[in-house]
Amino acid sequence: MAKKLLIKKEKKAFVEDLNREVTISDFEKHYINDNQDFSNKYGTINKKELAKKSGSKVKMGTHEFIILDPVFLDHYKQIKRGAQIITLKDIGAIIARTGINKNSIILDAGSGSGALACFMGMIAKQVISYDLDKRSLEIARGNVELLEAKNILIKEGDIYDYNKINEKNVDVFVLDVPEPWKAMKTAEKVLRTGGFLAVYIPNISQVQEFVKALPEEFLLEKTIEIIEREWAVDEKRTRPVTKDFGHTGFLTFARKLI
């Protein structure tokens, strides 16, 4: 990917008439192509300057920008969204509590925008993701192509119909579908002994329905809810920001024993 990040730090100044600091220049971050000139309201940075090494400083008018080489997370934030995607806080819990690693084979349903599949694909050996919605499949495949993820396969199929799902011996099976309890026969079929089932559900009543349907050969490990609260911290304040993430969904984890 021929991309760069341009970062402009926030600048503040003390105004005596107001007897307080005010922001005179806001923070900015631009995700840009480094094979062409970049222009905005401040001026233009030519592509020769954008070719400088990460950490270099360049001028655009009177403003200073720092050039950075983007990492996966920067690319990931550019993906196209259709349906609501699983948040980073919940993705982290899925990865940590199922032990996804470079040797893992993962089955994922439904694909949605492919966000979860793409993030797991950065770590795992292979991710196969199913969805029935044509629009979701199109968006997910586009995002896989955008991130140049060679180990992710987006497939059209009904995850509830275990007769039409051919994968076996997968390490982790992730369900982000409206009625995950209908996919229990699929879970029995596809997971290896010792494999993990991770289910993302928005409502606690759905969690209860899923738990009731969990086959006996599965060990129910736990149901959790991840609450994240961001704080604003500087030399004069320490307080929660207003746009914190509260409830997004419940995560239930189980493990196949037989």
C-alpha cells in the first residue's frame, strides 16, 4: 500500500484577556497516497517530500506536519462499513480469550463488513467468513482486498445449515448472527476437540437462549460485557470524556470437549 499518515499536533496558547489556554490549531490526521501531491486548506505537500522517512517534518503553509508510515490499525480504520461492526474492545476480548495465534484456523459468521475477519486475519493462519447478504459480501470482499489480506476467504452460505458448511477442525468459531442457537449443529461439526466457540450478542435474553441451546459436549466458560471509558487528561484536567463506549454487546465463550 502506497500510503502515509500526516499528523498535525494540537497547539494551544495562553490568552491573557481570557486568563486561560485556548486551542489555536486543532489536531489533524490525514491518511494519504504518497505517490501523489497532497493538498488541503493550508497548501500543498509534493510527493517528493512525502517520500521522506517516517518521523520527518514537513511544512504546509505555516503549519508543521509529521510523516508516519501507517501500520495495520491505520489501514483498518479506512475500511468501508455496512452493518454495525464489532468494536476494538470486543475484538480484543475475542482474541485474548480464545488464544488466537499464527497457527489458528477460524470460522466466522456473519461477515458483515468483514471487520472482525480482517482483524483476526492479521493474527491467524486462515479465516473463513460466511454471510448470506449480498451487500455485506460485497463490502467484506472489498475490505479484504483493501487490506491485501491473502489468508481471508469470504463465502456466501447459511451458517445455520450445517449440511452446507464443509469446514472441519477449526480452532475458533465466532458467531455474530441474530440467532446463534440455530448454529449449534454447525459448531459441533466444524470445531476440533478443544476448540473455542465465541458468540457476540447484543441482548442478555439472547444470551440466555443461546446458553439453553448449547450442546452437552461444550463447556460454558463465561459471559462478559466489556465497558470502556476514555479519559481526558492534561495539565489542568482529569475527567471522563463524554463519548465513551458503554454497552455494545455480550460475549459468551464455550469450549468443545469431545
